[in-house]
Amino acid sequence: MKSVAIIGAGITGLTAAFYLKRKGVPVTVYEASGRVGGVIQSLRKDGFLAEFGPNTLLETSPKIGQLVRDAGLQSRRLDPDPKSEARYVVRYRRPVEMPAKPLGFFTTELFSVKAKLAVLREPFVKPRRDCVEESIAQFVVRRFNQEFLDHAIDALVAGIYAGDPYKLSVTHAFPKLKALEDNYGSMIKGQLFGGRERKKRGEVAKDRAPKFSFDEGLQVLPDTLAAQLGDGIKLNASVTKLTQMQDGWQATTSSGEAEHVAVIFCGTAKRLAELEVVGARSSGSARTDSNAHSWSSALHTFSEIRYPPVASVVLGFRREDVAHPCAGFGMLIPKIEGFKILGTIFSSSLFPNRAPTGHLTLTSYVGGERNPELASLPAEKLYEMVCDDLRVLLGVRGQPTFQHCVLYPQAIPQYNVGYGRFKDLMTQVEVKAPGLFLAGHYRDGVSLSDSIVSGCNVAERVESFVTTLGS
């Protein structure tokens, strides 16, 4: 049997390849770079463990835990320190702890009396039924008020998407929030009454999902999957062209051509737009089928998907040089507070062995849609800028004992208003080009858990496709 080609050895591609191989379907994974894992990068150096992409994995679906067990990683799984549940949002130019329980909302200093009254009023706000797509900013101001947007949702959007709430679509970037209004007429009512339905589906809300990592960081997961795939992974192998054949697909790389029964594209939308894809030719004819030409040309549309740059800056400090206890998950920073960094994760408070004894690790993010030009600053400038903000926010003094940064020039796809046309086009391409499958963060959600579930789901779809061909 010809193998299934998987383009991209990020977590989506590796997950899909892992499960297809377990099902007896041969796979070939093509990765343009010299390493697996995509944005997942863990570095152990001088007693510090730095994470440059995601810091935790959320168990939002049973498929997440199943992958860990199937990969044989249960013994290496690390659950967070119970003391790290505290989360902070910056207001009045300092981190203020978010209330852990609903009643705490009414005593917190994060919001004014006016904002608290807006939350009490929300269940009585009429839902919008005119099918007009809103930005998350429009949605929040309509259902709550401007303060709630400026001091809470803006910070949340920066933490998830490094995005702009005035551009992100509530329908596509936060579909579960939109579903609460659609199904219950209110976000508050939906939170109260929707738990039973989520439980039936086996889903857990992201704010309540268990989070975890591994003893040597999240890189353990892609490395383990890659080891089990063995020589099925081809590093430094960029696929430059896909050709639809009468009985499958041909992938062209710098080292040659290979035929496959199907192709799963798990790279970025930008890379998909750059890929040369040639449609099937009619038997005995050199004329390219006009329908195939239409969909292959349409792939260039994906270049319009916005990917802002983000820099991950990891700094280590002596414990006595940081005034704030940093006993929690981290802090998010609204734009209105005027800082350069988007937020900071208290990495060494989350899991053990992330910093030497007597030290702590802080992971901050810079750039995104808020300040894209800052992400590409030289490393020394980034360190200085982040330290300046942390001095004000956390009472940091002295110089860091560890520093490292990574730039992601195209970090996170922005599900902006109108993103539905891209998703519709992806579906159309798959229908018109049998055997070509699209999966990953540009389609199925930007979180690490979303990407894993996307890999699991596309593996099931491809197995069904291959089985149908063989029957």
C-alpha cells in the first residue's frame, strides 16, 4: 500500500501519523525544518527549563489523555502545583488576582460597580438573531460594557490569540461564547445550564480543564511520537509541489518525487498558499481540468489569513530579586494598562524543576497584533524591555540569571471577522480534491489541545478514505 503523505511535523501532523500507523496505514511525514514539534520547544539549560511555545496542555477532550496513554507517557505526565491556580489580570498597573469563585466577582477590585452591575444585567440582554457576524469587542460591549472589554476580554484575547478584539470574530475565534447566546440567550445562563450537555459530549471548558506537562517539558510529546514513527519522518524535506494523479497524489521535494494514496496538510495557512498544487489531468490529455485548476488556484486565498509575529522571552531570576510571590499561573495585561508585554507565565510556579533552587522562571510574550514591530527587536533589546515591565509589575530588581528568546514570525492565525469564507473554502477544496485533507490550527482552533484533537479527527477521516479505496 502507498503511504499517506503528511506535510508538517507539528503536533497535528505527528498525532495524525501516530494514529494512522497504529491502524496499519503507512505514513510519510515531511517536515521542512530540522526538528519536530512546530511551536512546541523546550530547552533545558543551566538548571532552567524554558518553554518557548505553549507552557501547558489542557485536557479539554478525552482524546488528549488517550494520546498520552497510547504514547506511553502517563508516567512522565506532570500535573501542576495546586497552589498555581491563581491567575492575575493587570489593573492600576499591578497584577490583581482574578476571583476563583463566582461570588468573588462582586468583591474584586478588578471591576467597578458599573461593570459588576453589567454582569448582573447580562441575562436580560436580548440575544442577537440577525445573523450579523460580530467581533468579540462588539459582542462583549453589547452584552456587558466597554470596561469589561478593556480590562478583561482584551487581556484574554492577548493571551490566547495575541490578537485584536476589534478584529477577531466571536463566531469563529470564540464559538462557544457565541453558542451560549444562540442556545441559551445569555452567556451567564449558558454557563449555569450548559454543563450537562458538555458532560455528555465528554468536553471540558478550557477555563476548567485540567492542565499538565511532562517531566522535561512539552517537547517530550512530539519527540516521543516521532521516535515511534521512526524513519517515517523526513526532516529538512520541504514539499514544493503536489500533483493530483488518477490514483492518488505525487509529492515533490528537493530529494525527488514520491506517490501517496492521500495527503494531509498540517502546516500553516501561509505555507498552504505558497504550495504549488496541480489538479488531475484527464486521461490521455495534457489539458488540465478546469474545475481542478479552479480549486488549486483558490489555495492562494489562504495567504490573506493574518499571522502576527510573537516573541517568547524566558528570563530566570534569583527568588529574592522578585518582590511578587509569583504563586500562580501568570498574569495577563490589557492594552489600556500601557505595557509592552502581552502577559507573563510564572513557569517555575506551575511545575517542579523549571528553575534551580532559589530561582524562578518567568515566560513573557511580546508582539502580536498589539505591537507587531516589537517582536522582531534584537534579543538584548527584548530582554531589556521585558525587564523594564517586570520591574514595575512584579518588583523585579537586578539582572536575570538566565535569558533566552525565540521569535515566531508567523505565530498564531487570526480568526478575524469573515474567517468563515476560509473555512468554507477548505471544505470545498477537500470535496473537489479527493484524498487531500486539511487539518491544524488554521482550521480547527489555535490551542495545543485543539491541534491534537484535529490530528486525531483527520486520522479517522483518512483511515475511512483509505478503507473505502480498498473495498
